[in-house]
Amino acid sequence: MIELKNITKIVKSGSEDLTILDGLSFTVPKGEFVSITGASGSGKSTLLGLIAGLDAPTSGDIIINDKYINKMSEDELADTRSLSIGFVFQSFHLIPSLTALENIMIPLEIAGDSNARYRAEELLSDVDLSDRGHHYPSELSGGEQQRVAIARAFSNRPEILLADEPTGNLDSKNGSHIFDLMTELHSKSKVTLILVTHDQSLAEKAERRIVLSDGRLVSDNRRAEH
Amino acid sequence: MRFVFQLSFREFRSSWRRLLFFFLCIAIGVGSIVALRSLVKNLSHAVGGDARALLTADVSIESNNPFSPTELGTIESVVEASGIATGNNELLETSAMARPLDSVESGVRFVLVRAIEAPFPLVGDFKMSGGKAFDFTLLKGNGLVASPVLLEELGIRIGDRLKIGEKEFVIRGTYESEPGGSGGFQLGSRVYVSKSTFEQSGIVENRSRVRRRLLFRTSANPTPLVESLREKFKGTPIRIRSYRETQENISEQFEKTEDYLSLTGLLILVLGGVGVWNVARVFVEQKRKSVAILKCVGARGRQIIAAYMLQIGGLGFLGGLFGIALAQIALMAGKSAFNDALPADMTFNVSWQAALQGLFLGMVISLLFSALPLLQIRNIKPNLLLRDDNNDKINRLDPLRWITGLGVVAGLLGLSVWQAGSLLVGVFFLAGLTIAASVLYFSAWLVVRSLAGLKKAGGFSISQALNSLSRPGNQTTVILLAVGLGAFVVIAVNSLERNLVREFDFSRNQRLPSFFFFDIQPSQIGEFTKLMNGKLGEKAEIIPTVRARISHVNGKPIDFNEREVREQQGQIGREFAVTYRDRLDDGEELKEGYWWNEIPADLPQVSVLESLADTLKLKTGDSITFTISGKSVTALVANIRKLDARNTRTVFIFVFRPGVLDSAPKSFAANVLKRLPANDRQRLQRDVIERFPNIQIVDVAEIVAVVQKLVANFVLAISFVGSFVIFSGILILIGSVSLTKAQRIYENAVLKTLGARRMQLSTILVAEYGILGLLAGLIGSSFAFLLSWAVSIFVLDIEWSADPVLLVMGILGTALLVAGFGTLASFDVLFRKPLGTLRQQ
């Protein structure tokens, strides 16, 4: 479970303080699929980064499975990301010097998994890229790169998958393919999925929709069960 | 750990091209160190290994007087008591003039005569031309064996007659190699005659000019024997040497040379280190995103640093291996360049000790210089993937970077001290390097800042070029530092060379005699002076000389069993030609004490030249006991003299008060100033030798030619090393250009989109590197002249003058080099289509 208690994030913009998140509090139960939407600059990506421990809040607490993320050292955060959290970015962020297969292997190797290669090949097959494993990111299309990024995010069987505009750099066909892939993996592995997106149609498919505006939570609705 | 290794391997696979310059920087540095160390080691082996052969025995007992029966008895009993002597002989050595009798036209030559008896040599090889072993029958009946060079110089053949002193000899053969070889600096070539013929011949009238050597071969370490002989002959002019000490001295000299040369190599390696630092800095900058991704998927900062460290250490190792290969190539090149000046049996292979040192140094320098840039990885936050706002923070100097910085300095100091073999030299080297680099860096920074004001002065291209030199992330100061340092070394060496060559320019010093004549007997003075007057129209300067050795200083005998004293054996143990006069010579002045004309004295007095007074730590009032023709003469040091070597005809270390040496057997030396063409010089020597066969002549022009050749070889060797420095500088230049290439490509794409023509872009490129080269040349040349001046005045004590042609050539040469290489390395940028570049941004 993810708990956010009164999260505030203030950054310096020139000589002025800029409040990006302002007293945000909500809880995400294990296995839930949550979408976060909002206008540009509303603080969606910052929020996702704080949950992943990529940055620290100015005030407030982030608690994942009873552990305070904001009180962890850099090494503890690294371990948490390695074992519990997967992240998918809008611009994929694959390591250009590694092949597709090696990019997927990296989190497994960091965690000391002796079957890293076997597991990575399995994941490549899950995202339909078995024949592209030896290709470098620059040799893959945007959609293919994002599929590799998703496979990498799922490699350590995380409890939480954070996706920041995963379809934002893709055409509609590739976008829907990626979305389907994520939701399919979500339902198969029962991970908590938090998706930041501009795309209202994708956001509506989530079990729960959170809307941010100027760093504040303006709406938090669960979809009615069919 | 496995992850670290795997990441390191994968990163290496993809980044090796980018790190190629890093690799080359290390290779050049390691190559220099390994080549220089190996060269000296091989030379030391070739010369040091010959120490026994050079002595032709294991122990040598030497005197300039015939050994008395008592002395011979003592030697015999000590040697017998040691029980290690397995063979002995006596050898006599002197110098004399050789004159062919069968060829009227040929000149005369100064030769070193060695009179030998069987068995000879006790140690070493004596091989005749054609490969046959030396045979004593060749010397029977006035036979003589000479070097082929002497025959060639005199234009004579085997079978011809040669007159040496008063004696005629027949040349029976030439030798291919004599014991100990004939390398090194010697005034004349050696001729071999039999000892019995020599003793009957009266080659030299002055018997004290003959050095007698009793030689022994031993079956065990001769040191105890040498020590007990020295104890017996303490305070006498008899000198005892063993090949072990000679070897020890030679090795020590070579070790020092090797250490100092290695510092030159270390300088090149440190310059390579600057290249490494630059590459690592830009590498980390370019890897920021990858580092953030790795951190995002759970990698720890130190794991990533370890992976890159491993990669850099590995590259340092590979660079080192390549450097060793380069060293081998350089040694072979050295062989072809300096073959004549090096011993014939010298090998030209890389020494494995030098290779191991080079590998180690390459890796350590790589790690030391990349440590600080790599530590920036700790400050790269994974949220950079979401918001790129922590760029400034990665450069901040936190406590760990300070500590690491200090560690790097300590590491460099350790390496310098290790390579120099001395704490003091190591500290001075690093301090000098730091000061030179700081001054160059600061000058570069200052010049770049002042350029900003010139932007408006030039047209579009010049102002764009100046803009490029100060763009964010520019490599201007790094290039100025690296190339400036290269130019600095090369121009400094050239400037020193020119001043050295000028110093040895025979025609400049009007007071440098053209001929020295020795061993003129008192009865010959009148006729000799007349001959000189007739031939040259010049009155020769005639100076009385007496041969003396130092036996005691302040009543304490010179003890060559003491190591410190033994190290100065060549300087203080030798025989000195001393004189007496009642006035200071031109070019001399008193440094300490008074001249004897001022105060009468009852005791003998002597004036000592500053250099030897320093060696012997003498001050006025001290006493020196000399052995002159077997008799002891004790004199008080009345004064210490300084000498302007450029303005004097003769140099005497010891000058006595007139009267002291009245009863000593003396001969006279003479010198004349008139310059003569080569043929006339030979004719004059012939005339002198025909009339006075005992007189020895030194043709100064020949010595000057030898010295000039030595200086030229020295300069060539230093320039060879200097070219490594400039090569490193160019590598760093090319590396720096390629590091900023992406930015240049983008800027050119934008300029092309805005309508800039290819010609304008080319002009910007050439102007940028032209300006950079001019500045590097200017900074390098200025400091080079400063260094050359300081070394000339304070170290070599020679006159210095600035050479404007060299200055202009230095500045323009550097500018052309930088403009050429800089433009070539970025020329392809001009031909890229802008759209592709702009799309990628």
C-alpha cells in the first residue's frame, strides 16, 4: 500500500519559491490501477518521482508498505527501487550503450539474480520482441523502445509500477498497444499501477482517477464496477 | 560485484571509441617512460657490464712514479695474504704525438699509448680486425697495434712506420675491439706497444707522465683486498681501484640518469593525465542520463563509480600495453638515430622492469586523474530523468571531493618521488609542474577573458570564432594548457640548444687558444718560442707546470675506503697540472682571502679554484698536502678564485705562490691564439713534432668539434623526448576537439539554417584554431624563453641571448599545428546536412 500524507514540494525558480505540490494526501491500496491527470505543470510527474524516491518532498511523508520513503538513505532508496518499484518514462530512458536484452537484464543483475538472462528473454517474449534482443535502442522504433522499457520495469516483479506518460511519444496505434500491454501485465501480476497521462481516454480506463491542478488534488474518483 | 564487472564490460564495448584519446594519452606517456628507462638500463648494462673489461682486470694499483722496492714488497705481501690473486701483469699508459714516417703529407695525431706485457688482458676480449685474437708476437721488434680509425685519419696502412716520441714503430695490425671497448669521450685513439720496448724507448722524457698500473685478476670478491691495500697506502699517491667500485659508480650514475629521465617521461604521462581528466570530465557529462537511469532501476552510486573506475583502470592497462609496444618502436628508432654514439654491443629491447613500472604508472595515472570527475557520479540524481535541474550540483566541491583531491596530489607526489628516486627532487618536480601548469592555465584564462573585448573588432567570422573559444563547456584553457606545455618544452630545448651551440662556437671566444702544447722542457723554451713567432707571428704564452696529487686535506689523508670520498675519486684523486704566478690572470677574481703580493708569508701558499674548494669544503687557512714527484708539499689556502671561463686562456685549479715549487721538476705548457685552416694546423703540428718529439699538442678545434658533436647528440636526444611532449599535446587537442564536436555540429546546423555559407563556417573554424594556436604558441614561447634564460644563467652558467627567429617560428609553428589539426579534426562537420542534426535535438 502507498500512503501520501500532506505532501508538499517547493522548488527554487530563480530567486522565488515555486510550489509544485501543495499538501497532497491519498492512499493507494495494493494492486489498484490509478490514473493521474492534470494540466501541464500541475505536478503529476513530480508526484510520481516522489513516490519512486527519485526526489524528496519538502514536507510530508510517503509510506510504502509501512516504510517511510522520505526518511530513507540513498542506498535504501536504491534497494527499494530495485526490489519493489518499476518505472516507465515518456521518453523511454533506455541506456543507449546496452542492447534491448541487456537493458532488461540490468535491474535483475543489480538485484543479484543469477537467472537474469533467462528472465529477460522471457520478458522480451512477453512484449513480442524476442527477435530484437541484440538490437541497441537507436535501432528500435519508439514503440519497440517503450516495450523494452516496460519489460525492464516488470523484470524484478515489482509491487508498484509507475508510468509517466508512457504513450506520450507514440502514435495512437503504438500507444494503445503499449497501454494494453501494461494493463495486461498489471492484471496478470497484480501490481499497483499508477499512470500519469494527458490522454483522457486512457485515464478513464483506470480503476481510479485522480485529477491534479496547481499541485492540489481536485478530484479522486473510483470507476464503478461493471 | 558481478554487476559491476558486467556493466563495466558493456560500457567499454560501446564507449571505447570515445575513450580512444584517453587510451592514446596513456600509451604515449607510458611509452616515453618505458623507452627512456629501457634505453638507460640497456646503456648501463652495456657500459657497466664492461667495467671489468674497462679495467682489463679485477684490481688495479696505480701510480705516476715507478713503484719502489718497498712498495712492491708491501703489495706482494698483501696480495699474497689475500690468497685470491690468480694472475697479474703491469701496464703503462701515457699520451704522445704520433707521426707517420712513410707519408710526407699526412699530419700528426694525439694518441693514448698503452704498453702491455703478457698475459693481457687479464679480463675482457682483445680482438684484431678480421676476428682473430690478439697475439703478442705482433708487438715484437717495435711492433704496434692501432685502431683502424687512426690509420684512416693519418692516411697510412699496416706495415707503415709511425714515430711516437723519439721511437719508431711498425704498424703490425689493427684491432676490432679492445678490452672495455672504445666508447665514450677520449682525446685520441689508443695504440698498443710492448712494455719492454716502451721502457727502452724514452717515449716521454717526463717520466711522471707515465701512469703505471699493477693489475690483478682475482678468484673472489676483491673488495677486502682493495681495502687492506688502501689502508697500507693511505696518504700516498698510490691509487687502488677494483672493477666492483667502478661498476658501482657507473650503475649509480646511470640510476640517477634513469630517474631524472623518467621524470621527463612522467611529465609526458602527467600531460596525458590532463587528457584523461578532460576525457573523463566530458565522459561523465555525457553519461549523466545513463547514470540516472541506472540509479532509477536500483543501482547504487558507488556500484556505478566502481564500474567506470574498472573501465578506466582497464583502459589504462591496455594503454600501457600499447605504450610498451610504442617504446619498443621508439627504441628501434633511437637505434638508427644514435647508433654511432652508442656502444656497439648495446641491446635495444624494452626492459621488463621498465615495462612493469610503465603499466603500473599508466593505471595509477588513469585512476588518479579520473577520480575527481568520476566522483561527480555520486551527485547525479535519478530525478534528472523527470526534471533536468541539478546540472550545477554535480560539479560542487563537497568534503569527499576535497579529500579525494588531496589523495590525488599525494598520489602524484608519491609517483614523482618514486620515479625521481629522491624526496627532494620529487617534491620539486611536482611543485615545478604545478606552478608551470597554474601559470599556463591562469595565462590562458586571462587571455581568453581579454579576447571577449575583441569580439566587436573583427567581422562575423572572427567574432564567431572568438565566441566559440568562450562558449559554455569550451576546451580553450585545456587546449592552451596542453599544447602550450608541449610548445614550451620543445621551444625551451631549442632555445637552450642555440645558446649552447653559440657557447661552443670556436670563433666567438677570441681568448680561447687554438693550440695547447704540453711537456715543453726548460731547454726547449727559447727555440719553441722562436718557432711559434716564425710560423704564427705570435708570442706563445708559456706557463710552468708541475704535476701534483692531493694526499691530505687539513692533515687528514684522503681515504678512498670512505664511500663519499670514493664518489669524488675522479675529481680529487687525479693528477693535477699546477702552476705558480705572482698575479691573477685575466678573467680571474678573488672570491675569498687575499692575493700573496699583499702580505708576505713564511709558509707555502696556494690559491684554489672555487669548484674544487666547494668539493673539498675548503676555506682560506685550510691546508692541503700535495705529493709532487714523490715528495710531500703542504700549502695553506690563501684564497679561493672565481673564473670567467669565457674570458680566459688557461684554467688551473691550483696556483702556487712563486717560490714554493722552485725545486720541483717542472715542464712548461704553451698556448697560442691564432686560428689556422685545417691544413696549416696539421703542418704546424708536424713542424713542432719534428723539432720536439716529446711535446704533446692538443688541437682545440678538434676538441671543440667533438664537444659540438656531443652537444648536438644531446640536443637531438632531448628533442626526441620533446617531440613526445608535443605529440601528447596534439593528442589532447584532437581529443578536446572531438569532445566538443556535438555542440559544434549543432551550432553549424543552426548557422546553416540561418543562411551561413560553407566558406564562412570554414573561416570560423580556421580562425578559431588559428587564434588558439597563436595564443598557445605565445604562452609556450614566452615561458620557454624564460626557462631557457634561467637554465643558461643559473645552471649551465653560459651567456644567453634571445633568438627572435626562434620566437616567431615557435609561435607561428604552434599556430599552424593547432590550426591544421584542429580544423582537420572538425572538418567533416561542415558537410553535415542541418535537418538531421536539428531533428535529433
